[in-house]
Amino acid sequence: MGEDDETHPSEMRLYKNSPYMSFDDTERPPDQEFKLNRDTTGDLVYPVKVARFSSVNHLSIHISKNFGGSISKIYYIGLRGEWTEARRHEVTICTYEAAANPADHKIDLFTPQTQFIS
């Protein structure tokens, strides 16, 4: 939502899961881009592509253009979605073998015993 003049944003680019993003990183293609209409009341909704934004931990918004002004003025950005608690998966140290070496996996399944049945 912005002013009804040339400072209103006309293009918005979304980048997901790039927490240390800088303006140099906006050269790469965005995850989604919107051409914005003037909206002084905040009534317009711009739906995102669900497949691309189903698991977002960080959202970067780049206002790349406006309607001709030297600056862009934004008064409100509303976000919709469901909040879920972030799950951190700790580093797991694993050793993978291309082929098992039986000498590394000694298991005493059979204990040598002599039993007499009478």
C-alpha cells in the first residue's frame, strides 16, 4: 500500500530463504515477481505460487520499480499464511560403506556349545 502518486511501488520481487541477501543478490532471478497496481486502501491481494512458497523460513522483498518517482513510499505490506514452528535438524555424522567388510562387523550370534540330547 502506498501513495496515489509516482512514489507508489510498481514492481515487487520475492526471494525466499536467503537470510543474508544484499542488493547485489537481486541480480539473480526472483522466486516470484509482481507487477503492482496503485493501491491506497490495501485491498489488492497478490497470490504467490504455492509450490514455491510452501516452506519459507526467510522472505526478502525487493521493490525494484515505482511509477516514476525518485523514491518509493510503502505504508503497509500484509502477509498471509500459516505459521509453523521452525525445526532445526542438527548435523548427523554418518559413515557410509560402498561394500560391507565382514571383518568390521563381527557379531557372535552363535556361541559354540555342545549339548547332548538323551
